[in-house]
Amino acid sequence: MGTPRCGRCGSRLVSRDPKSISRVWAWWALGVMAYIPANVWPMLNTRTLFTVQESTIIGGAVELLLDGNVGISIIILVASVGIPIAKFVCIAFLAMSVRGGSRTSPELRMRLYEIVEYIGRWSMIDVFVVAILASLVQLNVVANIDPGSASLAFALSVIFTMLSAQAFDPRMIWDGIEAEARTHA
Amino acid sequence: MPDGTILIAGTTLDGLIACPECDALYRAAEVPPGQRAACARCHTVLISPRRHAGMAIIALALTAVVLVIGALWFPFLRIEARGLWQEATLWNVATSFVGGPLVVVSLAVTVAIVVLPLLRAMLTLYTLVPIVFDRPPRPLAGRAFRLAEAMRPWSMAEIFAIGCAVSLVKIADLAQVTLGAAFWMFAGLVVVTVAQDQLVDRWSVWRSISPN
């Protein structure tokens, strides 16, 4: 027979997947690993008439800040540094919290999970910006922008982290309270 | 026993609804249009019927298809510097990472901003058009709708629109930048996608795909 499937939509039916947490950690580790080169390698190579410039994610944001574009620089910093790091911390926390009894309430952890799931995709902004700039700024000698290798590492990091969040089964957050209620009863 | 009805301990599963996020089980109530039923435990919206939502969703999905296809061919940004100019269409963006492993990024960008929004709109049409026009649902409607739902986080048109705005500022001092027609199409796509997600009531859709 194989795995039971939903008669309506054909999706795999499983009450609690014991491998769920392992998959969360596997994708999580890949995401963290890809995030390191994403910050070290150059994101953009800008060539103007007399200068060649390689900028990393943080370097690019700092440059924008110094140019006076505070708003945009904050968007980039939040999307490319703040969100990914917050995501790593939150997913690790959630995965650890379902193991043993967590003192944080399920309501709060559920909220956290929803935020992580919703916000993760917004990190892709920087990859899109690189793609747009690289396709647009091809003015021969005057100005030329080419994508750097960090764009690949960064895109992979975002994708891996999204997969990690999706591998997490939020129902596990609530299993704890039922077990707790049973012991108290 | 009618086909598709499951019996557990003598009760049918008809009329029961499990919260997809936290697994709490409820007896589904008849929710009047315009109101929402949410999970008492984790506040996930479970049922949210709207009057005439089907027709509106079809109209929005069609609009999304037109906008994505249109945006492919029009330039969305144009730059000018020292007499040289360059325009970029989505096609240029998709093929901007040429050579080497960066092609993967190109592929990911294309899938996220063109392929998935388009596919999602078409799957929604495939699922909903027969239902709204009172025809029997298509044979693969269930799978199509599940796929469309699974694609939701990966379809990133709205993020791309913000990316356009950021790029605009980034190169403002390098060259003179103007927004093209495709940018406004993408801005429209964002509105359409958000409106569509607000209107879709999963409970009603699933119930109409398979009544039992």
C-alpha cells in the first residue's frame, strides 16, 4: 500500500513525522553554511570609468548609508542581515523547544513560527537587486555592474532556511501542552 | 457507506475541521459570508467565506496572467548616463547571471518572479472556473489546488517590486533612471496577488472540489 494519502488532495498523510526535526536541522545547517560565504564574498562588482569596486552585502549597505540613503540602507541591512540571523536563531529555538518542556508559551512560539514563515522570503530582496542591477547597468566603459559569487551563496541560504522552516511541523508546538494536561489531570 | 466517507468509532468525519497549523479539531459551523472562523488556540483563520468570491478570484487570476506575460516584454527600468542608455526587461534580468554557477541564481529569480506567479494563477483558474460556473470539478482539481497553495511562499512578485525600488535608489547617482511600463505592471500584480490571497477561502474551495 505504501504511505497513506489524502483522498481529497493526494498529499502524504502522517500524524507526526519523527524525522521532521532532523530535516529542520539539516536545512538549517546548510542555510547557516551558505550564509557565511554570502557575507564574505562580493555581492556586486561595479566598474565605472576609472574605478573597479567589489562590495559585500554589508559593505554595500554601509556605502548607501554614507551616501545619505538611510532608508534604503536600513531596508538592505534588515532584509539581508537582520532577518536571516533572526531566522536562524528562531528556528533553532523552536526546534529545541519541542524536545523538552519549554517555558515559553505555545501561543508565543506559534506566533514566532508564523513570523519566521512569513518574513523569510523577504530576504530575497538583495538577490533581486543584484539581478536587476546586473542586467540594467551594462553601459560599456561608463559603468558596468556584474553579479558577484555571494549572490549565489545568499540565494541558496535563503532557500535552505525557507525549507528548514517548512520542514518544521508547528503541530509539535501544541503536542507538549496536551501531554502536560494529561499529567496534571 | 458512501465512497470517501471515513468512519472512526462510529462517527463520520463530515463537518469536522482540523486546524492545519496546530491540529486542534473542531466541528465546522456555517459561517455567514464576510465573517471568519479562526482557531481558538492559535488564531489561524479556518473558514472565511465571501459572497461572489469565486468570480472575483477568477477575474484577479486572469489579471495576474495578463500582467506577468505583459511585464515580460516591456522594460521596467531605463538608465541613461553620458549619452548611453540601457533598458532592462524581465527577460534581461532572468538571463543576467550568465556563465558559471551563477546561472542557478538566474534560474531561481526567473522561477520566483515569472514562472510561479503565472503557474499559480493558472492552477487557480483550473480549479475554480468549473466550480464557479456550476460544472463538475476537473479531475485533478484537488492536486492543482494543493500545488497552488504550496507555491505560495515561493512566488515572490511583490518582493521583486520592492527590489526594483531599491535598485532605483542604488544607481540614482550613477545614472539617470526612469521607471518603465513593466514596473507598474508588477506593482499591479502585487495588489492583485494580495487581494486574491485575501479572498480565497480554503474550506469552501475544498468542500466544492470534493463534496464528501
